[in-house]
Amino acid sequence: MNHHQQRGFSLIELLAALFILAIMTVAGFRGLNAVLDARKAVAQETRKWQNLMFFFSRIEQDIALAVRRPVRDQSGASQPEWIGHSVPILPEDAQLILTRSGSQEEQGTQFGPQRIAYRLERNTIYLLRWMVLDQPMRIEPKRYVLLEGVSEFNLRYLISAGRWSEQWPPAGQKSGIPVAVEVKLTLASGEKITRLFLPQ
């Protein structure tokens, strides 16, 4: 018998090697899952703040383009150019309703003055847009999802006298545009965000 012949692995050694390999594999998978989970969380957080930036950019633009143009509602009654409700009651109500000047959309379509509204409904803020100012009977606004994951959407309005009001028009005033608008959001994740905007 050749004493220099290479000896093979015993069963115990093979089992020990397989056990070590299994531990390393599980550790590798856990590490990979941790990296993927972290990557997913970062992507979700980035998307959340991008959506918030878009929302605030949109409402800032609409507030800046507000114009003094009252409208007639579906019943023919005159409505102020700017309306603010702390709690919308009727389906056509919203936290913020205003008349804004026309603009050119990205697709090149030119819109005239519009009646728009911002409404919180089931943790989602919707943009409502009426394509005509004076609204004939049964006309429905177009609805666009602006921001999801919102538990509270509050606004208050600065009166020329330097006081804040949660309703617009404020008591003793029938129309007009506020000096400034404070927008407060409470996200479903718990963050509270406040922004101040100035009509032109």
C-alpha cells in the first residue's frame, strides 16, 4: 500500500463543510435582503419627497396665478373668486377653491382662466378643475390625484389687517384674495410640513 496516497474526506468532515457552507449561504442571503430592504426604503422615501415637491410646486403656482374673478355656480348664484373651507361638507366643496388665470400646459394646450379646487378625500389630495368659470347645470370637474398618504390638509389665510382666518372670505368680507396662505400637511407617516405662499 502506498502511504503517500492522498486520503479522502471523512463523512464527518463533509458534514462539517456542508454545515459551514449553509451558515455562510444564510448569512449571505440575510445580508442581501438587508441591502435590498434598505434600497427599497430609500427609493420609497425619495419618491415621497419628490411627490411632495410636485404638490407644493403646483399649489404655489395656482395661488400665485389667482385672479379676482367671481363665478356663477350650478344654481346661478355668484360665488367669490376665492373660497376656503376648513372642513368640506358637500361633494362640490373643497379645502381651497379659487379662480386662476390661464396657462399653457406641457402638451402645448392653452387654457383660459380656470376654476380649480384642492380637496382631501380618503388620505388623498385631489385637484378638481372646471374647464369653464361659470358652471352650467350638471357639469362635473375633472379630478386628478395630486398627493397620497395625507391624513390632514389645513389652510389658513392672512387678512390685510394682519390676522389669520381658517375660513375665506373671513367674517365681514364678501370676496377678495388673501395676503398670504399657510398650508399645513400631516402625512400618514407622521411628518408635519408647513409652507407659506403669496398670491401675486
